[in-house]
Amino acid sequence: MKRILHLIAQKPGYTGSGIYLQGIIKEATKKLYPQALVAGISQDDGMDEFQFPADLVIYPVYFDTGELPFPVVGMSDTMPYPSTKYRELTPSMYLLWRQAFMKAIKNALDDFKPDLIISHHLWLLSALARELAPEIPVLCISHATDLRQLELAPQFTDEVIAGCSKIEPVIALNNFQAEKITSIYKIPGESITVVGCGLTRLFFIRPSTGKRIK
């Protein structure tokens, strides 16, 4: 049974990528996959509030601490909790961010020994994972915010593209996004799979009643 390590640089229970992450972990739990998670959270957060399975091994990266003295860095400029924007990271702040996630990922690699890494966003954390675990398959899910951050925080563009261009397979939400990923990251189209937004439990097509809705 493959051991899966999930990576997300922000809080795992908020925003679309966090809900997507929760859904993957829930379904993998049903199939009895051993799983672990590296995630960014605030010092005052409790991981139990995110309603993950009891056997999920968690390697939290705590923000608002002496080690990381600023709020969680978010993939969107407007997050549902206090956050830092990537474009606001100074070189010293980014070095602290990188060192903290590097430590957590290395601990997960050494302790949990994953066979597969599932990372969210074609962005800095995914590039870091590819660097630290060159022999382990890394599947990355793009949520479109990574494409926006390339424009909003261009100081990270070279590092992101250099690392993420080596990742395959990649999951995209639609064909337009898949084409942009191929164009920008130079990831071959055959390495990208379009799966949609994964919201079938919330939104679905209602069977026709033959009546017109006014």
C-alpha cells in the first residue's frame, strides 16, 4: 500500500485548495492508504479543528512564532484569515519560510517515508518538494492561484518555474488552465490531466422536471 505525503503551504481547512485537500485525504482514508500532511497553520490553531482522520500523521509549520514571526502566507491576496501576501515577503522572511518548510518536509521524508507526494499549487512549496525528494513521484494540483502569483510576486518566478517544470503528473481544473501551464512552466501536455473542480458533492445537475424555473 503506497504511503502518501500531502503538502500545502497554507491552512488545510480553508479556501478551495484546503477543501480539495480534505476531500483527497478522506477518500484515500477509505481505501486505507497511510497518509501524512505538511501544512502551514497559525500558532493558535489546533489541527483537530480541521477534522482530519485520527491516523493522519501531521507535520505542522507554525506561523506567528519566533521562528516564523508573521501570519500564514496565502495563495490569494484575500484569505479568510489573517495572512501574508507572497509579494510582501522580504528576502529574510522568505528564507525563514523556506527553512521552516524544508525542515518539516525532511522530517516527513525521514520518518514517514512516503512513496508518493501530492502537493497543492505549482508554486514554491512544490518546487521545494521536487528539490528535496528527487526520487519520489510528485503529483501537483494547480488551483489557478499559482498562475496569478507568478504575476503578483514575480521575484519568485525563476525559482518556481525551475522547480515545477520537473514535476509530473500535474492536475489542472480546466483545459484553459492546462494550456497555460504548458506554456508557462513548459510541462508537456501529456503530463497534465484535467479533472475539474471536484465539487460534485456540493453542486450537481438536478434532473429535469419539465417545468420552467422562473
